Amino acid sequence: MGLAERLEAADLSECYGRGCTTCLWYAALPDVDRQAFDDWVDAGKSVRGLWKLCVEEGIKISCTPFRDHVANHHPVRDKS
């Protein structure tokens, strides 16, 4: 079976249709924790450091997709 046939037959909605794991986790945080997350990112602090702290708070994701979330789903807010 070739790739085209596999892709046509694949039902990956259970694995890939849920959305960004970090976005889902972030949305469930209390307001004060979301604000602290936002402030950390806006200050340009270490994304790896933020990830380590979030792992301690229960997020179950590796650093690479977490970094992708910060880069693509969590832009730095304009401070003006």
C-alpha cells in the first residue's frame, strides 16, 4: 500500500483533531496563572524554563511542541 492509499484510509481524528495540547491546557488555567504565563512570555524569558515549570504544574507535552505553541499560538503582546 502506498502513502496516498494510507492517507486516504487513515482516520487520525482521534490523534490529531483535538487541537493544540498547550492551548487546551492553558485555557483551563485560572486567570492568575494565565496572566503569569503571558507575563513570562511577554518579558522574553526562557521558554524552556516556562515549559519546565508548566510540567511541574501538570502539562503533559514535550518541550518542542510547547515551544511551537509559544511561537505560533502565543505571540508577545504589544505593551503600548
